[in-house]
Amino acid sequence: MQGVWTVDHVRSAEERVMAVVPAGTLMRRAAFGVATEVAGLLARHTGGVAGRRVALLVGAGNNGGDALWAGAFLRRRGVAVTAVLLAPNRAHPAGLAALRRAGGRTVTGAAAGAVVAAADLVVDGIVGLSARGPLRPDAAALVDRITAPVVAVDLPSGVDPDTGAVTGPAVRAAVTVTFGCRKPGHVLAAGATCSGVVRVVDIGLGPELGEPDLVLLEPAEVGAAWPVPGPDDDKYTQGVTGIAAGSAAFPGAAVLATGAAVHATSGMVRYAGQAADAVRARWPETVTTGAVADAGRVQAWVVGPGLGTGKAGTEALTHVLGAGVPVCVDADAITLLATNPGLWDAREPDTPVVLTPHDREFARLAGEVGPDRVAAATRAASQFDAVVLLKGHSTVVAAPDGRVLVDRAGSAWPATAGSGDVLTGLIGSLLAAGMDPWLAAGSACLVHGLAAELAARNAPIGASALLDAVPDAIRAVRAAAGASMAAGASMAAGASTAAGVGAAAGASMAAGASTAAGVSMAAGVGAAAGAGAVARWTPAAGDGSVSAG
């Protein structure tokens, strides 16, 4: 898992490190990492480094200082660097002096627009992690002039560092070079899109960071955890998933949720509800009944998709909450709990529950989400003693014990009618197999997003196409797990050149699988509102980290 730390934790770690290293050390390490990334991008996408034009957008404070020092390093490579000083009287003194000593130019006022428009690449050093809110009008006007790719320093300006919220004009970067670790603004809400590809520069904070506030699941981790039948398993020992979904009005929800469970891992799927005929016709391997009370023994239940909110839905929800097995609660079942909280009383003590609301369902159940999605999901997880999967472009999964993971935004293709039914079926099957509910929700979410990417291939899709791609998505994460294990074995063997080559091959395969899992390696530039041309520069493949030692 990759860790994500809040700004407060990062600042505390920086203070402890700065107390024992010479003044300015962390800034120069950070700036060297930015310069390294910029030079690499220029070389790969313009054919060279020397003579290329780079514009630095420099605000007040340390973020601007990072950009200025990066400009000084780039001048040593022959780059034509011009710093646009947005706060000339508050520019970082040491960084500004370093740039000027290296031969860099500075401009202010009316001359800035032409510099930005003519640049081959723009470095965003407008504001840092302490800033909140949108860009100021003068900075926003400059961002609108950008036609080249942007490399953001630490975080794109205009993005809230702890929530990822964008409330007005903001920079949209092709690459963000951040220092020490990822921050929530890189992976949440609109910040995930604005950040582009995130590169982490090691500036020596690691030992001081402590436990992360959030984590990101990797495809290889999901593949390694995905249930695989052993030689002694049968259809019962692999986990039996019960599906209480669908109705006469919405039989498709039952078909999709059941199909996801069939594809995922379950040795057996039992369907109970009014859509039994439709389910049996599409999935003849399922065991179907008309009511949950007649379904027989299961190891986990899925309840809610297309269920309806009438008497039949209420009875189904009451039964599964009292069954004493893990339950994934979605859609109409969430609405029933929101309108009749007394239904929670049917829940057997210590029964694991996963709630999967979108924002409107969440609002009915636990109040408005607000800009801080992590705080909202964490609050609800504690309130209901349940894992809460808050759906969105960056989905948040919070456990009642305080663990939080974020599924990185890949694309918006999963936002189609019925896709949530597929996700619910995936979660239910993993619960039936005995997986930890928090990990089950996060793993299902990653595979669901990958299936959407594989099915869509940059074209609109329906939920049925997404469902059909689930087996390929599972194969991809399993392959990533195998590549990761092979790389680890090769590196452990590392005394020989052959072992080193094997490790490199394994790491490359793992990186490819990770990219296939939906980490977009190209991003547009300009204001978040869409101003400016779109540039599609692709960083070199890798693990997203940069050493600036």
C-alpha cells in the first residue's frame, strides 16, 4: 500500500528533519527533484534540454522558492529559464539569488503573459500546501495563457491539499512533483485530476512521517489477496454469496449483481427475490428462490440493488441484517435504513456491514458529504460501526477502526447506470470468501475501475460491458501480483547480474500492470475550467518516485 499523509503531519516531519540538517537542505533536495523531472520531460518530448524555454510561475514563500531553485538547476543544463514573479517583494530571497546567479531571467506585470505563452514547459510554484481556495485573478489569467504542459511543485495551485477540493480556477498539471509523500489533495476529488501523474521526491522525511492518514491499494496487492481455490476447496468452502436484489420493476439490478458475484470468486451464488426468472435465464449456475428466507445457507449477503423500498424490500433487509453473516448494503437498502433507522435493530451484534452510498444516498443516511469526503466517510463509519464506501471519482473506503483507503481516480467510465450493482456483487463475493470487509470493499473497487477501463477503451459503455470485463480485470491484478513476486525474488537473489536483470524485468512488468489498472499517464494543462490547449506528455514508466539524495 502507498501511504498518504495530511499537511499537518508533513509539516511536523519537516520541522524535525530541518532541526538536524543545514538550512535550506530540504528545499534544494526538493528543487533538484523538480528539475530532474522537468529535464526528463523536455528530453523525451522535445528531443533535448539545452535551449528549451521554461517559465516558472513564482508566488511568495517556500513553494516559489522550490521553483526558483529548480530553475537554477535547469540553467546548469542550458535551459532558458524565466521566472514570472507574482509577488516580487515576497519572492524567496535565496532562491531568487540562485536563479539570477545561474543566468535566469525574471519578469513581472504585463510581460508575463508572453513568457508563459511561449514556454515549452511551465513550472507551477504559485502557492504551496498552506494555501486554501482558488487562484487569485492575476494568477488565473496567467494560467489561462498556458499552452504547454505544466509541472506542479508539490501540489497544483488552487487545489485544497487535504481534501482535493477545487472551488475556482486551479492549475491542471501533467505531472506533480511532491516531496516526501503523497498528500490527500493528490488523490481526492478534483485534485486527483488536476495533479496528473504524481512523482514523489525522497527528501528524507520517511522516518519522521509515522503511520499514514490514508492508503492507496496497488493492483499487485489486490491480486495477491484475491481468493484462489485450493486443491481441497469445493463450491461451499470457497464462499456462498446470497443476492437479495431486483424487483419486477428492476430485474436488471439483480442480473448485474448476481453476475458480478459469479465472475468474482464465489463457489456458489444464491439469488432470492422477484427477479428469479431473469437471473436464472442469464446465470443458470445460480440457485434461485423467491424469498430470502428460503435461500439456504450463505456466507455473505448483498442487499439493495433494485430491491424497492416497499414491504418486500423491508422484509429482505431485515432478514439479511439478522442472518449473522457479513452484509453489503447498497441502493434501496440504504434508503430504507435512512428513512427507517429502526431497521438497524435487526442487525446481529458484531455483524460486519459494508455500506456503499453515492453522495445523495449518503446525504439521506448521514448528512451532506461536504468538501471533506474522508471526514464524512470516517464519521459515518464510526456512527454505523460499518465500513463505508463513499462512491465518487475518487472513492473513499473508511473502516470503523479508523483505517481509510482511497481508490485512485482512473476515469469517469464507471459512472453508468448499473455499475454500482456490479460493484456490490464483487464486494459480496469477497465477503463470502472471508476477506476483511475494508479490504474487500477496496479490492472490489479497484477491480471494478479496471474492468471499466478495459471495457471502455475511451468509448462509452454500459454496465453489462463492464461486467463482462471483470474476469480480465481479475487476471490483470493476479498477473501484477505474480510480476511483483517475481521481482522480489529476483532482487533477493541479487548477487548476480542475471538476478538484477530479472528484477528489472519484473519491476517493469509490475509497472505495466499498474498502469493498466487505470493510472492515467497523460493529463491536460491549463485552468481546471478547461482554458488553454491540452498537452499530453507522458512521463517515463516507473514507480512514481524520484530520489533527490
